[in-house]
Amino acid sequence: MTLAFSLPFSRLLSGIALVLGLSLAARPAAQAQPADSSLTVGSKKFTENVILGWMAVDVMQARGFEVAHRSQLGGSRFLWDALVRGDIDVYPEYTGTLIQEILAESGGTRSTLADTLARYGVAMTEPLGFNNTYAIGVRADLADSLDLRTIGDLRRHPELQLGFSNEFMDRSDGWPGLQDAYNLPQDARGVDHDLGYRGLVNGSLDAIDLYSTDAEIEQYDIRVLEDNRDYFGTYEAILLYRTDLPAAAEAGLQQLEGRFSEQTMQGLNARAKIDQVDEPVVAANYLNEALNLEATAETPSRMERVGVRTEEHLVLVGLSLGLAILLGIPLGILAAKSRIVGPGVLLVVGIIYTIPSLALLAVMVPPLGVGQLPAVLALFLYSLLPIVWNTYTGLNDLSRPLVESAEALGLSAASKLVRVEIPLAARSILAGVKIAAVINIGTATLGALIGAGGYGQPILTGIRRANLGLILEGTVPAAVLTILVLALLEILERTLLPRSMRT
């Protein structure tokens, strides 16, 4: 028997490394972890919080600090944990959220809020000047036809479809308490806050939760139902910051105290959401007029933005997929060769894959912080299953006569594996790498939720601002990248495998 078809294992790996070379060489750009001497502002995943985040950036930059902004990081608890952990230095928050949700177990009140925060190494500015409380809204025509004036009136119409933001669904001051306070018979479903407005307008939802300064309330002619039982408290906007923040930066934040009325903030939100002006521009223009700040907002072109996001996405995909290949193939070999350990390996990678990708990303944040590291680790774990299983399957499905021929030649177990079995299983292994690459590129868009950047950043912004162009700015390059990676892997397969093994 000739072994002319044999493909050394090292050659297979070197070929895969060649395909990954571009992504491994790419450097992170806009979302890179700031240097130790710089400051980082975080913001939640809604427009007002993003605008306030950019204002915090501007006033601290005016004091000479280098400031990065990790926008759209997620919900209140996520930002709070990041602040306490030191991943960020400042973020906009609301007093009602602190008292009723984040610090509820501490028993804090508005008068003791500053002292309670100090126990966590956190301080707060004075209120920024407006109260952005929760509210429940319905379309004006529906309110008129059903005579809906108060939240309690919803009780008379159990058939109404209620959709609330995902955070509101689980907050102690959200849906569970509201349902009990008003004895509402409806079941509610969770939706993205911005998508909830679209559901209300197209009729798929009848009532949603609002922020009282949302620009969409006026735009879509939404009727705000009276909270006649005073369930929702006061949610004064403030800035939270770490107590080790430099005094000059703190003084910059204090410039924003008392600067905004509810009407002012609603107008700023409208500039971003309705007029489609970028949040950094909205923030800079207001501060330049109100504080004579001379702030500037960078407005990169679409191609420049896509270039930055491509670098970030390539880092996420390249590192995580490369690690999955380096570990997944040996684990697949172990699963195929060991009757004792093998089933356990397959079980573990299978269980990991059943974890929802968003949950896996979130689990990585507490020990690793926000940014690219937790995203890379989560994507690496998520990519293991197809590589391990395909390696295992490829080795288990080998033709017994060919394997026995190799044994008859007196090859050692290691030589037989490297020179015969792996080359014969190479197509299956490469198929697993292709599947992992497709999964990885798509799932990596979720990394934007934890500050990892990538193509998910414009997608999140586009959803929030109802801007199809921004959504496509992330989805189209992701699709193109998937096609290119699959083409490169196909070329790799055709280059490395003998003709007889390609069919």
C-alpha cells in the first residue's frame, strides 16, 4: 500500500493558520481597552443614555483627559457592575433605578443614597435637572376607543397585548410589581425598548413601557396613561462615577448638573431618534451652546466606520476560531481514541453549545470585565462543538481496510494517526472548521453588547434609531466576511488535499 495521499498534521494546521493570519494580525481600534491613564464612560442601550454618555466624555475631555466611550453596553445592572469592578469610570443613571433596583437590598433612600453609594466606592453628581420616569403608553386612537385614561383601566380589557422592555420585565420596580399594584390580568412579553414602539404603531402591541422623555411619545401620538396609584417613583438623571476619579474630571461632570429640563432632554432625544443626527454631534452641539465648550464630534465616513468594525470583528473571529481549532482538533482525537474520556468530552462541548450565546457572553463578564477578552473566550467555547464532533466523526468513520493496512505496515499508533487517519479525516475536520467559522462570525455581532465592538455595533445603533442603513452597515459586511472565509477555507481544502480525497 502506498501512503502518497498522506497529509501531515502539521501541514493541515499550518494551512489553517494561513487562512487565519489576516484576522490574527488585525488590531482592535475604536473599542480597544483604554490605557491606564485614560478614563472610560459607559452608557446603556437607549438613546438618552448614549447622549448623556457623550456629554460626560466631552466635559472631561475639555479638562484635558483622554476619554473613551463604551456605548450601548446593556442594562442598569450590567453598567453598575462594570462601574464597581472598574471597567468603566462614569455612566449616566437614574435615582429611582438605584433605589428600587440596584441598591434595593441595601435599603437606601434618596436622602441616604450618597452614603450608600460610597460603600461601593461610587459617588454621584447632583441631578442633571430632569425626571425620566417610567410610564405606560397606548396609541391615542386605542385610548379613545376603549376609554383608557389610567393604568388601572387596562384591567377592563384582558385581551390587550402588552409588551415591555426586557429589563422592565424583571425589575423590582417593573412589570411584576406593576401587575400586582393594579391587579392586571394580562400576560406581558419582553421586547426591545425601541422595537416596542414599532410594535405599538403597527398594532402587534397595545401597550408598552415608556421613558417619559422619549421623543417617540409625541412623534407617534402616544397616550401616556395616568399612574393613579403612584407606582412609579422619581427617576432623576444623575452621573455615577468612581470615587477615585480625578478631581478635575469630577469638576467637569458637575458642569452638567441642573442643565436639562424634561423638554430639553426630549428635544435632544428627538434630534437623534427622529432627525437621525449622531449622538456625539447632538451632545457636542448642545454643550457648545450651553457651556461654550468648543467640543468637537468626529463623524467618520461609512467606509471608515466599516473598516474599524471589520478590524474589530476579525480580531474576535480570528482569535476565537484559531483557539477553537488548536484545542478542538486534539479534543476530537481524544474523543475518538479514548472510550473512557471520549464520551465526557463530547458531553461537555455539547452542553456548552446549548447555552444561549448571549447568556454565555454575559457569564464571561463578571470574571473578565467588558471588552474583547470575554467575547473571544465565549466565542471560542461556542466554536468547539462542530470542530470536536467533526473530528470525532471523521476518525470514527474511516475505512477499516485502510486502517488495517497501515497497521500491517508496522506503523506506530502515533504515526498511523498523523500519516493515515488524520489525512483521511481531513475533509470532515475542515467541514467542522467551516461550520464553526459561520457560527462564529454571526455570533460575534453580539459582542457589541459587552463592549467588544465589531459589526454588532452599527446593528445595535440601527435598531435603536430605526435606521435601516446602520443595520445594513453591520449585516452586509458580516455576510460578505462569511462568504470570504468560506471561500478561503475551500481554497485551503483544495490546496492541501490530494485530488483523490476531494470527491
